[in-house]
Amino acid sequence: MVLCVKVPLKNAQEVKAFLIENDLFSHDYSFHKDSSNIFFPIAGKGSIKKKFKYVDFEERTDLKPSRKSANLKSSVEQHLSKEELALLRRAFDIVGSIAILEIPPELENKERLLAENVLKFQKNVKTVVKKAGIHETEFRTQPMQYLAGVDTKETVHKESGVLLKLDIEKVYFSPRLSAERERIAKQVRPGEYVLVMFSGCAPYPCVIAKNSQAKEILGIELNPVGHKYGLENIRLNKIKNVTLINDDVKSAVAKLGRKFDRIAMPLPKSAGDFLDSAFSSAKKGTIIHFYAFEEEGNFDVAKKRIMDACRKHNLKCEILKTVKCGQQSPSTFRICVDFRII
């Protein structure tokens, strides 16, 4: 018997992204699909039902073992002790053709082995690197160390109908936010003017442009390398309604003097410092997507910060929704608070 989550086909991508992001997707079995639903094998129930009210759990006997997963696991088991296997992090990010591993210090002497296994069983992966430090500098970049495969850190990532070219070491980008970017795009109404702060290599602008009928999308990014890739991605996807600015958000917004229908603020660690700029670009009815890192059970902290900032500017707002869109640690989540200026 294999524990599965039963998901309507129309919601498959969103739920699968959440399962993978939260390390709940079981790679030991293949999924099953019928005319209406898809059944994903899972490693535990976690907060799946709380996140997606429409899913159900079901134990099935018709799922076939995943040959790829079984071979990878058995291959690694031959070279790792039980203690080392317990430290092994099975989940990793894939950006385009590059796999990004997190390797504990205790397993550094086995990192080449792990990298070669990823190349062997992930046929779409051509390069394997490992995280070699924390996100640093004002550009939020993270050092990466090459391990195996093609020696490159530049790739083209595909998501939600767009191609995104980037250098994983020189540009901040998270594939785990693909479902969140699509969620925002689906909310955009025809004719909207959208502002994306901290736009990076332009994943939010590109996904919104390709998956909505926005009139115009403006992205602001401080990192000149991220901005360069953003411009290239606009050309790569043949997008006509996106403009990108290479500047500090506060400086650029002050120069613009414009109002927008929707503002995205995907900078969880310090988006609160830019609420003043968001308010100066907002009008009655503007919807703002505010991101933050908060501990489970303390999501009201972000809401309070928004409400306090609104009062400071003599504005009123309505909290529309708070969603989890990532996990920084076992108890800390990336959240997005959607709110409207009223």
C-alpha cells in the first residue's frame, strides 16, 4: 500500500510543486493518473490538506516502484554508512540543466559520488554544483561550487511557458517559487499596470506577461547582471509589454511618480523597508503582494507590519489572503500577504 494524495488534474502542477518544495513527494513510486485525478505518492501528509482543501488521501496498491529512484538509492547505499544515509538530503533544486545540492560537511568526502549519481539518474541534468555559502551581498547571490558534468553555471530554465536564462551564481533565482509566480499571474486582470520590485532576471515579469493580459509590467532590479539577463529574457520570450529598470527600488520609484494596479514585493527578508515606496506607487484599489519570512503561528506579525505602515501613511487596507510559498527552516516559512488599498 502506498499513501497518495488525490488531486484534480487541473491542480496537479501547483500541488506537485508544493510537495517537492516541502520534501513530501515520494520518489520511490511512479504517480497514477485517471480521467479526472492524479495520485501523487507522498512521504507524509504534512500540511497538504491545510494548504489544499480540495485534495484527499488514498492508499493504493497499483503504483509501480520508480526504477530510477530505486537504482539511485541502492547505488548510494553501497557507499554510505547508515549514519551518512541519515544525513543525506534527497531533495535538491534543478534550475534548467543544473542540479544544486546541499551537502552536509560530514558528506563532503562523498560529494563527487552524489553528483555523479544525480547525472546518472536525472537525464535532464547536465551539470551538478553544491551550495558553497549563504546568500550574500545586496544582490542576494549565493556562491556555488562545481562538482560534476559540464562546467558551467549558466543555463536556461523553463517554467509556466517562459524561458529564463541566468547564471545561478550571479543572479538570485528560486525554482521553488514557480507555483507562486503563476499564482500571481492568474490574479492579474486584463489591462492592469503591474510593478515588480526586485525583479532579478525577470521571472515574475515574464511569467505575468505570458500568463495574463496585463497592459504593462515594470520590473526594477539593482543587480546589473540580473538586469542584463532580464533584458535577454524579454527578448528570448518575445515579450512586448515589459520594461526593466536597473536601479535601486526607492530611487527608481521616486523618479517614476506613477501609480500601479498591482505591486509584487518578492524580497522576504526586507520587503518591509520598501513599503513606503510601494504606497507611493499605489492608489485606491491597488493590490500589493508582500513577502516575509515568519515562524509558523506568527504570520500575524507580517500583517501587523502592513497595518502599522498603512496607518503611518494615513491609508486603509484590506488583508485578502496569506499563503505559504516556501520553507526556510522546519518552523519558518516564506509567506505572501495579499492586501488591497481601500
